[in-house]
Amino acid sequence: MVVGWRWWWWFGLVAAAAAVCGVSGGDVTYDGRSLIINGQRKLLFSGSIHYPRSTPDMWHSLISKSKQGGLDAIDTYVFWNLHEPEPGQYDFSGRRDIVRFIKEVQAQGLYVCLRIGPFIEAEWSYGGLPFWLHDVPGIVFRSDNEPFKYYMQNFTTKIVNMMKSEKLFASQGGPIILSQIENEYQNVEKAFHETGPPYVRWAASMAAGLETGVPWVMCKQDDAPDPVINACNGMRCAETFVGPNSPNKPAIWTENWTHFYDIYGNITKIRSPEDIAYQVALFIVKMNGSFINYYMYHGGTNFGRNASAFIITSYYDQAPLDEYGLIRQPKWGHLQELHAAVKLCSETLLNGVQSNFSLGVLQEAYVYTRENGECAAFLLNRDGGHGANIQFRNRTYQLPPKSISILPDCRTVAFNTAKVSTQFGTRTRQPAVKLDKTEMWEKWNEIIPIFDNTSIRSNSLLEQMNTTKDSSDYLWYIVSYQQTEESKSEITVNSRGHLLRAFVNGVQIGSGHGFFRNQGFTVKTTIPLISGVNDISLLSVMVGLPDSGAHMERRASGVQSVSIQENQVFKNLTISSWGYQVGLFGEKLQLYTEEGTNKAIWCNLNSSSSQPLTWYKSKFDAPGGNDPLTLNLGSMGKGEAWVNGQSIGRYWISFHNPDGSPSQIWYHVPRSFLKPKDNLLVLFEEEGGNPTGISVDTVSITKVCGHITDSNPPPLISWKRETLSRNTSEIHHERRPKIHLHCPPKKYISKILFASFGSPFGDCESYALGKCHSTNSTAIVEKACLGKKKCSVPWSNKRFGGDPCPGTRKDLLIEAQCQ
């Protein structure tokens, strides 16, 4: 207990010092080693949190957990399309309140990296550009084009002046220490030919001319003009980054991807905490990296229609803080340990002399020394398949495959990137409100338009985005087709994306959709035609606007061609007279609002009937407690959901991954969206679905687990600096690995589900007793942990009553239930 208290006392001093530094402002400059704030070099860890992908009531907790995780700064994009939905009309309310967000960061003593863009990509609708730009005469996005530069400079200046008026730049005493202009432009620059390079130079000059008093960066722009710093995005910037383009610029990693964004139809790819930690440590020593930003640290939710094409509503759920803001272990904890280990020797790293030398074919040492005798070392094993025993300063060290050991004193391993000592967490969703009775639901069938009722007409097929102006995902293409007698013909519809539902005389006769990388598709199906006039109504559906690539203003979507074949006679309807309806009738009525629901006559839900294009509504009371809430839509097909008039996003349950499972079933409902009682839930369902399968679930961490061996470094909490009665600080430490278990707030360890000191099979995801097992393992762990919020159990033969199997490597594996 004394050791723990002394650590937290020391950690508290460090955190307090960071807080003071974080809000004090002052000059921000840089050289070839690092950013320099108030004359002090800084090695900074940052994390991306996007304010509109969360809610204001979440911001304090998200930032606090980021700080606890060892971050020094919060990074965010600025979302132009949210803030300027119409030219000159600005909105900074609610989730758009960027000033409030930055001030919350400042209040908690962290810095801010403000990535203005204003093109941001970010898997966000239109890359953050407002769609009205599309209609500016003569505009060419992101090029040396006067109309685009005019509006880009207007918005960038607006944001900078807003920050200045609130004194939020570090030069004014605020937290903003970095700003970004443009975003990954090098990826598309060649497509703009001779207009690309002058645009880069203009953007850099324009930004610098705004005189913020803090440096600007351009990510993925190797030739960023002075004084703008070129930065790296990616997962392996220590290996892919060309480095600063000037010896006077520091190495900055603006996006270290903690996950892979998820798309409809793809299996989630997980990036391990071990790999993230390895790449961070390698970037620090190989590239002299001094600023690393995790993208994302909290992913959040793509509320409304803000996700870009084929991106699911949940964003970077596998980040250190999950979609709901819960700590994701072991990713959060492993990186926290990494940050603490680096901070133990950051002064030596920043101000010492580096030398590196070989320890083997694929092994290397990076050593930093100072004149006062301080020494720090990073021992690297590049071999991804084999561990290595190496000699360093007359000591033997074991390096696991593809790992880096950090020795803050050049003697003792404080951290190894491949050795996860922090706990694992199990996230559980439990139904709190079941909407499983038909009497709980009402429905309203969307009206399928006919040609005679359309007000927009054209003798050609219109491009969808240019027609809807991003006011809706939906565009109806309707044509009247004259038939002399009943017949069965074949219709062929070619679409540029994303999804199409075909109706003839009000009956759905076919559908089809594209994919993320191949958005075009063809629907070919038999259609029953009646004698006389047939209304062919094609509902073209977009699943988000594009977010990247050159010349987005030229992108096209929607129906491209239509033909009918009857008795081997081909009839091209592409150049026929077409009628159009932008959006759904239910959208015009705003059926998703309390007021809008009164504008329609709703019917009782008949459990035996299910048809496409149906609106459903129900009401529910808010579940008690503070756990995050989510809507289980696993019984539905495709559509959008609203709670009390606020869209919680698109859903597409029926689009399965290759393994046969949906890309996303649960949809975040922030508690700030809710009232205590009678919350209105509305869904627009394209395919039919079964709303009685919907439930409102709570989300919580219900189990924690730890798994260590005698080779795990001790937790960083066993390190402390003592300066009493000394002129120089020394680092002291315990040498016993420990499992630290910690339940979430207001939960306690209620049961030990598994405990074994010996040779248990598996890991925290799947385990079983091995041949070697200390029989009193459970009793010892129960005594140490039951009824407590947190507990520590050391790896120790003595603690478990002696060595249960001499000569055998022993693991300690514990899983506990939190209630």
C-alpha cells in the first residue's frame, strides 16, 4: 500500500505539473528535435476526440480518461459542413460547440492540436466540405482555383478568429499548440497536375499569414513549405515516413491509427496494443519522434447522415476509449504504461546524446546519455518470429519477437511493447427495455410516388447528388411505361451507387447494391406489366457522400441507364421523360419528431405483416443508472433511427460480412438524448424488419482479467522518483510482476471466475487449468480481491504457498466478475 500511495503521490505531482503547463500558454516554437513550449522541449502524446462524434455531456469524461491514460494533448478536426451548412450561416451549438470543447480540454490541463483542414476526409460526409460548394460556378475543390480558395480562406479565417477571440491559442495563454491546414493532399496532388503545387504553397502561406503564434502542420505532405511542418499519417510511421523536410523541423505523427475504420460488408480488423506500442517506441528512437497522436483515441458515433459512403455508424469502436467512452482494455492500459515509461526518461531523450549500435543481426540498442550521468536505453528486436537473448552493459536481457524494451536507467526494464501486463476487460450489453409486443408499435407506410405526382421532370436521368443537394439519402426516379397487353418483361437498371429498390405499380420487384470499393451495380429482374400505363418507380439510395479522392465535385451517383426487354425487343428508357421526388414523404412530414408524428395516421402493428418502406414508432422510458445505452436493431434490415427527433444514424443489418454476420447491430443512444419517460423512437425501415425484436440495452464492463508471467515487467506504478535529501533523482522500483484488477466506477469484484498460478492453458479470452496448478489459487485471490473495487496480486511462489512445479515456467491468470 505504501508503494502504491507513493506512486500515486508522485503521479499526481507529474499530472499537476502537466496541468499547469497545459494551461499556461506562451511561445510555441520548434527545432529539429521537438516542439518547444515556453522554452522547454516537449515529448507529447496526443489523442483524437471528435467533438461532433460524441455529446457535450461526454466530453469531460472522455478528456479525463485521456489524461489518465497519459496523454498530453487532444486532437480534433474542424467540421466545415456542420459549422457552415449554408454560405455565411454558421452553427456552433450543441455537439458543434467547438469552443466549449476546447475550453474543456484546457480546464483539464491538456494541450490541443486543432486540425482545421478544412478538407478533413475522416470518413465524414464529403470529407467535411459543405455540399453547397459543389454548386459554386467554376469551382474545383482543393486546387489552385480562385472560387475554392476564396471559401476555404473565409472558413479558415473564421475559425482562427473565433479561437483568437476566446484567447485559445497558446500564444494568448490558451491550449492550442498546433494547427493543421489541408489534409493528406499528397495522395491526390498529381491528379491536379500544374494546379497542385501552387495550391500547396498558397495554403501554407495563407495559414501562416493568419498569425496564430503557433506552428502549422500538413500531414502526408512531404514538401510542406516552410514554416509548415510535414507530418506522417499511418500505422508504421517509423518505417514509412520520409522524415522532416528540414533539419529544423521535428518529427510529428499526426495519425497513429489505433484501429481500421469499419465499412458495411467487411470483417472488423483489430490492431493489437502490442503493435501500436512497438511502432510508437520505434518512431521515438528511429525518427527522433516527439509528437505522437492516436487516431482515434475515442472514435464515437457517426450520428445522423454524417458517415461517408459505406462507413458504418459506429466509428473506431476499437480505440482505447470505445464508442460509448468506456475504457477498452488492454489497449488503453498498455499505452498508459508505455507513456509512463517514456515520461520517466523524457528529459534524457530530449536533451541527451543518442548513440545506437548493433546487439545482433536484427537487434539494436538506442542509448541516450546526459552530462549529469542520466542514461536511458531502448533495446530493439526487429525479428517478428523469434525472441532474442542479448547482452547490454554486461547484463542479459530477453527480448520477445518484434518488441522494444525501455530501460529508463539503462539497467532495468520498465516496459516491453510485447508484454501486456494490464488487465483485459469484457464489455457486455444487457436488455433494459424490451419493445417486444406488437401493441408497443405503430406503423405508417411510405408513399410510393407515381409519375403524375412529380414536380421535377427531365428527359434524361439526373445525377443523384446534384439533385438532392445532400438533403436526403433518397431520390425517386419515376417513369410511365405504356403497355398494350399484360406481359412479363425484363428490366435492367445500371446504377452508380449505392443501392436501388425497384417498384412497378407500387410493388417491389427487385433490389441491389454496390460495395465500398465497387459502388456501381446492375439490377436485372422480371417485371409484371399490366395493360395500359405502368408506373416504374426506382428508389435510389445513397449510404453517405464520398469523403476522399481528387475532383469530388465531379463524382456521380444514382441511376445511369434503364432498359426493358420484351419478346427480344429492347427498349431504352434512359432518354424517356422521367419524374423525380427528392427524399421521402415521411421525411417531409418529419415523422421522426413529436410534432411530425401527428401529421400522419398511424396503424397498429400487425405481427403477420411486414413490407418495405415502412415507418415504425414506439415509446420507452429511460433505463435507470449511468451505464451507456444502445439500441439493439438486430431484427431490422436497413434504414435510419431517431430518438426524440435526433438521428442516431443509419443502420444496415442485412448487409452481412463474409462470415455471415452484420457489420453493426447495436447503435449508441446518448443519455443526453433522453427524457426520463415517454421517449419517442422512430425508424424508417426500407426492407421490412421486425421491430418487436428491438431492445434498449445497457453497456458495461462486467469482467476483468489479468495474465502475466515472471518475465513481465513490473507495473509502472512500482516506479517512483525520490528527490528528498538528494541533488539528483534516482529511480527506484520493485521487481515483482503483478496483476492489477480494477472494476469500473460503482462496481465491485463480486466473484472470482478463474484463478490459476501454474500453467493455465490459453489467455484472457479462453482459458483452462493446465497440468501445473496451485490448488489454493482461488482462495488466495478471493481473499485479496472479493468485495473490492480494485486489487493487486503479485506473481510469487511464496504468495501461493510454494512452487507448484519447479523447473516449469509459471503464469498467473485471474478473471473476476464486476457488479
